[in-house]
Amino acid sequence: FNYDMLKQSLEDQIKTGTKEQAEAKQKLANTQEVLATAEGDLQSTKDDAATDAQTLRELQTDCMQKASDHETSVKERGEELKALATAKKAVEDSTGGADARAGFLLQMTTQDQTEAGAGVPGVVRMLHSLSEKEGDMRLSLLASQITSAAASTTGDDPFAKVKGLIREMLEKLGEEAEKDAKKHEYCTKAMKEAETKVSDSQSELDKTVSKIDKAEATIVQLQEKKSTLQGELSEMESMKGEATTIRQQQHEEYLVAKKDYEDGIGGVQLAIKVLKEYYGKNSDLLQTQSQGPDHGGAADGIIGLLEVAESDFSKLLAEVEADEEAAEKEYEQMVKESKVTKVKKETALKYAEKEKAQTEKTLSELKDDETAQQEGVDAALDYQSDIKKECVAKPETYEERKARREAEIEGLKNALQILEEETAGGDSFLTIKVARHHHQ
């Protein structure tokens, strides 16, 4: 009975423990899922914050660079204007004005003088206006050169040197336009490639980080599973040891009880034998006692009582032996079931350890990949930053430079047109192709 109660108690404890374990596992799985999601959100937020911070730094760098370039340009323009003004004043003070070049005006007809006076000053004014509008001091310098050249030129074509200056400027602007267009094409392609490279590298890194989070969560789950299985196996061994101890005590008690009952039966049987032999040899005494008023059937009564005692002892012995046999069977069944359960749990523990080791190996490889991929992302970001510094951090955009240059070229063409009309019959420089394909 003690064994049955212990067995029932242990089975109840196992059921309760199994239920609590299942609930704990479910709670752990839910918690780990929430944790993994939260960690993923945190990483995503950190990545977004890092990207925003990088963008802000780049924007600040661009703004500071543009402001610095603009200040430098303004300062250079101011210094150039100041130098030109000083040079102009020095020339005017030292040359005595137009009187020193009167011969040049006398070589021209009255009509030529009138047209020339309208042509060169008009070109000069146009160039000065265009220089001020577009912010290009080269046009202002060209205007000064044209003024000087017109005053010093003689011959059939008094504007040959002036037109040569304008032609040189047109060719220079054309070369700049071609160079700038190539640079713009390179920057557009490089910026796109850099952006794609950063995006692809970051995407690969994000995938690896997600795999790392999943592997770490799996390792935690497997460790919990290992601990649970090890605890269950330890508890099973403890319960088996307690059951074995109780069984041994029951068996010892059985042996004592069996000996007592067998000794009792043997003693009663011996007593019955002795009495029967005694009364069988002294039948006259037995008859005399049976005839007496107080001793009738006394001998038979004593033997009968002994036989009843023998029967009771035999029944008790049979019950003890039956209980012992049942207890032994239950114990053996418990041991058998315990062995089967132990094998299952040990197998599960073995696979959990193996899976954990494999996952840890995979995690180590993933972390190596993460390090390499992070270096790739950093390299891509550095490359993108270099491209932006080269292509973005400028005082003006390509479109602005293109529009300014087109306006300058158009202005120079107009100036040439004026001079061509002044010297009708000469070669027209408007036929010169100045990188037109860059402005189509």
C-alpha cells in the first residue's frame, strides 16, 4: 500500500510538472518571439537613425562646402574687379586717352568710324553685362582685352584681333562644356552605382543580422530544453531511487512476516501432531476425560483451535505472498517504463545538444559574415561619400553651369555677329562648331 501511494504521488507530481513545463515553454517561446521582434525593430530604428545622421552630416558638409566655395568665388571676383579697375585707371592715366591713337581713327572712313564706335562699345557693354549676370569674371576680362585690342589694331580688318579673342573664348568654353558634360555623366553613373552598392550591401547585412538574431534565439530555446531534460532525468533517477528503497523495505518486511507466519504454522502443526500422537497412545485417558462432566471433548476442542489457528496463519501467509508478488510486478513495470522514458529523454537531450552545437557553429560563421559585410557597407558608404564630395559639393550644379555657359556662348556669338557685320566680307567665325552636341 505504501508503494501504491508513493507511485500515485509521483505520477501526480510528474503530470503537474509536465503541465507546468509545457506552460513555461509556451511562455518562453512567446517571450522570445516578442524579444526577437523588439530586437529587430530596435536594429531597424538604429539603422534608420544612423542613415539619417549620415545624411545630415553629408548635407552639412555639402552646405559648408558650397558656402565656402561661394565665399571664395565672391572674394576672387571682388579682387579681380578691383585689379581690373586699378589696371584700367593706370592705363587711362598713363596713355593719355584716345589722342595717342588718333591715326587709327583717321585710317577708317567716316562711316567705318561711326559703325566701329557703335560695334566695339556695344560688344564691350554686352560682355560686361553678361559677366555681371552670370558671375564669370573671364567675360569682364575679355571685354577689357577687346577694348585694348580695338585701340591697338590696324589693317584691313581692324577687328581681327578682337574676333580672335572672342574665338579663343568660344573654343575654351566649348572645351569646358565637353569636359563638364563628361564629368556629369561620370558622376551620374558613379552616384547610381554607389547608391546601389550601399543598398545591396546593407540589405545583405540586414539579412545576416536577422539570421543571427534567429540563431541566438534558437540557442536560448535549446539551452532551456537541455536544462529541462536534464532536470527531468535527474528527477527520474531520484524517484527511481526512492521507489527502489521503498521496495527493498517492503521486501524485507515481507520476508520477516513470511518467516513469522511459516514459523507459526510449523509450531501449530507440531502441536497438533504432538497432541494427536499423545491422545492416540492414551485412548483410555481420552475416553475417561470425554466421560467426565467437565472434560468432555476437551482434547478435541484444543486440537480444533490449533487447526483454526493453522488455517488463519496459512491465509495470512498467502495474503502476504500475494501482496509481495503484486508489489514486485508493479515495481518491475515502473522500472521498465522508467527505462523507456529515460531512453527517450536521453535521446532528445542528445539531439538538443547536437542541434545547439550546430547552431552555435552557424552563429559563429554568421558573425564572421556580419563583420565582413559591415566592412563592405562601410567601404560602400566611404565610396559614396567620396563620390558626393567630388560630384555634389560644388558652388553650382551641372545644370546651372550648363545654363551659364550656354548664355556666355550665346553672348559671344552675338558679339561676333556684331563684329562680322562691322567687317562685312571677312571670314565668318560663326561657322565654327563649338561642341554643339553638348548643348542640343
